[in-house]
Amino acid sequence: MRWLIFFNFWASCLAAAIFSGIFPSATLACPYELPVAVVSINGHDLFAELAFTPDTRSCGLSNRDTLGENDGMLFLFPNTDKRTFWMKNTHIPLSIAFMDDTWRIVMIHQMEADQTKTTYRSYQSVRYALEVNQGWFLLHGIKTGDRVEMVLPTVLNVR
């Protein structure tokens, strides 16, 4: 009986640590736990959650009230295409950078929180999109033509 109480205590501590963000390797998004990778643009680093499945891309940063100063979400697609994003249930104003196959930024949009009618789209085919707090790109002098640098985890199955 004592071992069961001991086990329940430590299981509760572990769950509290995970949900409070003590372990930075993964974050809960919508209901998904996503891997995090370091993304660098012109020497400025971000911790980006990786949305690489249809469900995780659909959830994105929705239902959040805050986003860390140097945090973001990188949307990975299995192919290049024109992409459209919206801000339904997204309570944080964001900036989005669309990138081509070579990780070159081809377009940046400023997105307003909780928009259900406005859409933000790439006007050319892209493979990646990076969402950050609104103004982060401007604050760091990042513009179209700049390249994103990162190493994707090899275990990702982008679909």
C-alpha cells in the first residue's frame, strides 16, 4: 500500500512538471505534445514547436493566451503549395513568414488575434511557415530574402 502512495505521489509530480513547462523538450499545443527545435535567422534564435502532421498544423497556436518572447511554431509540409492560414481561436497577435524549399523567406504577414474572416496566404508555393509574436521579425531586422537555418530531427515523419 505504501508503494502505491509513493508511486502516485511521484506520478503527480512528474505530470505537474511536464504541464508546467519544466521540461522544455516538448510543449502542449491544442491537445498535442510537439517536439521543439532551435531555429536561427540572421543569428537570432527561436525555440520553435514543430507542427508536421495535418492535425498539429490545423491546431497550430490556437487556444493560447501567451507565447514566449523567443518562441514560435514551425509548420512543416510534405510538399510545396500555396498556403493559407487564419487566426480562429488564436488569442495572440502573430507574424508569419512563409519559406520556400531552400528555407528562404518569401513573404511575411502581420496577423491579428481572433480573426475568423481574414486569411493570410502565400502568393507563391511554399513548404514552410513560421509563426512568432507579432513584430518579432521587424524587431530583429528579418525580411524577405533572409534564410532560416535549422536542423530538423531525422525522426520526423512530415505528412
